[in-house]
Amino acid sequence: MKVKICGIKSLDIAKFSIEHGADLLGLNFSPISPRQIDLKTAEVIFSGLSKINEEKKLVALFFKTEKKFINQILSIFQFEYIQIIHSDSIIDKMDFKKNKIIQYSVQDELIDSDLKEFENDLLILDSNSKNLGGGTGETFNWDFVKNIKRNFYLAGGLNPKNVLLAKNKLNPYGVDVASGVEIKKGVKDKNLIKEFLLNAKRN
């Protein structure tokens, strides 16, 4: 199962996550997030990972981010994916020349046809966090997505203790975690990251 660690704020945590099996790392550029990073931090992370040929694992997350800043970020850095929140209508209409990851807030039971507008995009199914864009640490009713057959990343309130349960119940293509591996908002913990990855990757 694929694992995305979102809200990476340092090169040290980025390298540690990759060393322990993370498939994707999210860099958050949302001005309302405690995980927001600036250009300088992004540059340090990109530069450090390029030296070990791992920069292709990086995902840029935008939510309520000004278009001018988005364009600036994308003109400087070559992200593998651009992650946007479905409810962020302005950004959703931007024409990104990159692979998109759509983060969709689950509010009721879904089947594949409900998500047909995202046919060509990698999809993250997350808890409903209006005006927050995720990272709240809240789960949603996993039965709502039990009939989804297409590949998706499960997000919303995952942590080292419940990720194996989620894996066994839904067998998602991947899982996405932010607050579940933090000791406080925006501060990642290596022990929690390691435990999460071990449990998520367990056969």
C-alpha cells in the first residue's frame, strides 16, 4: 500500500520518511495551515532530496493560496503532483500542466459513478472539513467508501493505531496522513512516522 506523509516542514523529516518507506511527501503552501512552508524551506527540501534522487516524491498542496504565489512556486520547483481541494473552486479551475491529486471531502455514501468527474486524477478521499482543507485529525464513516472500486488514497484521522484497521477494512490503494504523526499541530514525530509506515506497509 502506498503512503503519503503530508505537511513536511523540514529536510530531516523528509529524508526520514523516505528512508522508512514513504512513497509521497506533501509540502503545504496553504496560508491557513499550521503546516505551511515558505519558499526558502521548500528550496532546502528540494535541494536536499535532489542529492539523493528523491525529489520526484514531492507533492505541492494548495488551498486558499493566491494564484500569483502558486504560479511562483510552480515556476521554481518541479513537483511530481499538484494537490488541490475539490471545494477550492478558484484553484480547481486553474489549468495545471502537472499530474493533479484531487482531495475530496466525503459526506455520505459514494460509488464510483459519483466520482466520475475525477476519472483521470489521483484521488484522496478525506473527512469533511469545511474551510480547513484537511489535516484536522478527524475520521469519517469508512462505510461511505466501501463500494469504491477505483484507486484512492484514504485520509482523515489516520494514525499508527488505526491505519492497519483501515487497510484491512477498505484495502485502499494508499493512505495519507498529516496530524496523525504529529506531537502537536505542524510538528512531525519520527517515532510516529516510523510506526505509521510499518503498520501501513505490513503484509
